Amino acid sequence: MNARRSSLSRPLRARRIRLVAGTGVLALAALSLSACGDDGSAAADGKVNAVASFYPMEFLLKEIGGKHVSVTELTEPGVEPHDLELSPKQVGQLGEAELVVYLKGLQPAVDKAVEQSDVKHVAEATSYTSLEKHGTSEHGEEGHKEEGHGGHEEEGHGEEGHGEEGHEGEGHGGHEEEGHKEEEAGGHEGHDHSTEGGEDPHIWLDPSRYAKVAEGVGKQLAKADPDHKAAYEKNTAALVKRLTALDTEFKDGLRSRTSDTFITTHSAFGYLADRYGLHEEGISGVDPESGSVSGAHMKELHKIAEEDDVSTVFFESNASDKTAQTLARDLKLKTGVLSPLESVKDPAKDDYFSVMKQNLQALRTALGAK
């Protein structure tokens, strides 16, 4: 009887041992997950947990934060940032972040998530520079109002850094009142990109404005992580120096040219054109999906191309070239690629600087720069 009891108890003891061992594994797994945050997104390695809304903001965070920052980008490489919809996981990641870097008005889903979050440190890009209206009206009046095409080269740059004193550290509510002023004055809801001629969000395509945003991000990183303030200041200075050099490269590279005007399918390059005395004519407005193009506007583009000695119609690297090809064929022009740098398909291969230099070379060729 004792022998039978003993033979029955052995498998029971074995099952108990396996159960205890399994419970231990689960406990370790739970402990591991808790060390990474509830959704496994935040590393427990002492790094600042930062979230960037899309590529230009991510690039700043990585360049300035270096090894001290863990960056999550909400917009996947190659995805159109205007159309971003946040998943519940992404909303959670944003809410748990120590720092969020975004550009208000470009991605409504991000704006809403930031407003509803309790994130302590926020770097909102438009608070470090001023926004301008770019794009083309129905008959091109908006694009043609700058006499001589170079009248805006320095305009607006005296206001660079606008808001640095007044908005820095105010969190994500600092622009609430400003947005209402813009709505009343311009007839647009904040930064509504569905309206042609609306306020242009593409500030990163002007290296000088982008440098101001970089300085703002660096300051917010230092506030979020004072222990590494010196590293952030050093990295910010290095990045601003590179952006200043890029600005000089554009000025020198575009100085001797035979034409000032270029045509694009998407009016994303207004700040770049303003900075270097160029003139952009867009087939569509600031919003790349602003709707069909009227026959009257296409006729106007034909006239501009002839009068301003336009050689090239540019389309985006991530978009269809159908519209550009149609216009180019009608006018017997060439087509080329300009990237608005809203995303980079292969971040391991290209970055902000390499793509901007590709844009410079494309513009030099199109404008007959020597």
C-alpha cells in the first residue's frame, strides 16, 4: 500500500515542480515587461523616452539626443504623415513619453493626443519660428505676388526664433490662443492644409528655420534630462553648425542660375524658395491632396513656364509622377524629383542632409546653375 502511494505521489510532485517552475518563468517575464513599461516600449536603461511625430522631428531628436534618448517615431518610413491615424498603442506611447516633439497642425491625430496627454515636456516646432502662407491660388496670384521672385529672400527671417521666449516651456497649450487668432485673421482653422494658400508647415526645408527648431528641441531635452544638459547643448551646436553650412551650400550653389522658377506637383517648397530667392509654382496647393486642378490653373502654368523659362516639372519621391508627366509632355519639359522630406524611405541609406543635397543638385540642374 505504501509502495502504491509512493508511486502515485511521484507524478503529482513532478507536476507541482513543473507548475512552480512555470510560475517562476511567468513572474520573470512580467518583471521584464514591467522594466520596459506597460507596453514594452520604454527602456529601463536611463534613457529619455521621447516620441517624434514624423521624420523631421525624429531626426532632430536622434541627432541632439544621441545615446541618451530612446526615440519612437509615430509615422512609419515612407508613410504620408498628413494621413496619420494613431493606434491605441501609439496613443499610449505618447502619453507615457517624457518628451514629445511634433509640429502642430500637420497631423490632427497627434495634436489631439498631445492635448489630451499629461506629457510634461513638449517641443512644438512652430513655436520656434514663424509660419508663412505659400501655395498657389486658382489662377496663381499667390505664387506671383512676389515681384522679381526674390523679394522674400530675407523676409520673415528677422522673426526667426519667434516664440522662443514666450512659448518655451509652456507645454502644448501655448499655441491655443495663437491658433484662434490665425483662424480669425486668415479664415483658416489653425494650420488647415486642405485650403490652398494656407499656412505652410514645411519649415524644415529651410535649413535656417530648421536650425531654430533644433535649438528649441535641444532646450526641451535639457529640461527633461538636466543630467545630460551639456551633451545636448554640444550636439545642438554641432547640428546647427551643419545646418548653417547647408544653408551656405544652397546659397552658393544657386547663385548663378538662368531661371528662378520651378514647377512642383505639391507646393511644399515655399520656405526653400523664399530663402534662396526662387519662385515655386505648384500644380496643387500646400496640401498634396487638395483636389483636382482646374483647366484655368493649368493654362496659367503653361503661360508661366513659357515666360519664366521653366525647364523641369518636379514630382515627389514618394508620389505618382502622372500629373507631372502630363504637364511636362504638354510643354515639352523634363521631369525631376524633389523630396519634401516628410519621410525617408530608407533611413539606413539616407537622412535629412543627404536628401537636401539631392534636392539642391536637382534644382541646380533645373535652374541652369553653373
